[in-house]
Amino acid sequence: MRPVRGSSALPRRLRLVKPIASRSGRLPDRLEAWVIVVLGLLAAVSIAVVGVLSAADYGRLAAAAAAQAHSRHLVAANLRPDIPVPAGRAQGSGSGVADLRSVTAVWSAPNGQPRRGVVQLGAGPVVPKHVQVWTDQAGRQVAPPLSGPEVFITAVLGGVLWESAALAALGATYLISRHLLDKHRARLWEHALARWRGNATAP
């Protein structure tokens, strides 16, 4: 015959929820059971809320990427190593990569006005004559528009960070509640032990 598994085989969290249904157990046990249930519901709600917010953030970023793709253009720029790079834009400045060097590039805006900027090139022995740079409609140098993968990853990472923060707050709430309830349990045990000692020493 297979042995019958008692309630001790249940995970502790499930055993703590049992006092809600049976209305048995000490007050701290019932309170901790309610804390687990409420925090579990809040965790489920936070997942749904973060999902909705991430979808909205994805839509906003996708719209911004589409607007950037419409307003930003790739233009051919001529490299001018003979023109010094402005101060603060020296080799590797702002790139975080030591193998890059900054070179001045010039191009023409749509209205024919000359424009100048700094591009990052690999530190090879040969410098190309032309590169492509992203500009706005006025010909000013801008960052490349967001790509589809960048939009998706940004929205997902934002949702993960928000959900991690929510779960961390709920976990901290449970730990604090558990600590306070354990202190209450210890006081109940002390009172019960004091009553038992008093009854044991009574004539």
C-alpha cells in the first residue's frame, strides 16, 4: 500500500493558506495566509498592468521610429582629415571604443548650405573619401532613426524593469510582514509557556 501523505508534505506557503478556508490556526497564521493571497493577486495584476503599459510604450516608440524614418535622411559626406576636429570630439570621444577615431566630414543641406560634423571611423591605415551620415530636413547631423528591433527591445526591457520593481516591492512587503508576524508568534509562545509554567507550579 502507498503511504498517505499528510499535510506536512504540502509546501509551506500552501499550508499557510489553509487557515483561510478552515478558519483555524492562530491569528498570525491567518494573517500571513491573507498576506500571501493578497500579494499573489497584486503580482498577477502587476503583470497585466505592465503588459498593457509595455504595449502602449511599444506603440509610442514605433510611431516615433516611423516619424524619425520619415524626417531623417542618409546623405553622402566627404571626409576632410585636413580639418581639425573640434575640442571635445577627439579620437574615441564619447564612443567608449579606443579603436575609433574622429574625422571631420562635410556635406550639403537640401537648401545647398554647407554642413560640417564629426564621424567615427575605424582606426585603420586607409581613410575612405566618402561616408554616409544621418541628417534632419535642415541638413543637421542627427542620430540614426530607431530600428524595429531597437523599438521591441526597448519596450520589453522597460516592461521587465517595471515588473522587477513591482515584484521587489511585493517581496519586501511580504518579508516585512513575515518578520512582524514572527515576532507576534514568539510573544504568543512566550505567553503560552508562562501560563504552562504557572499551571505546573500551582499546588
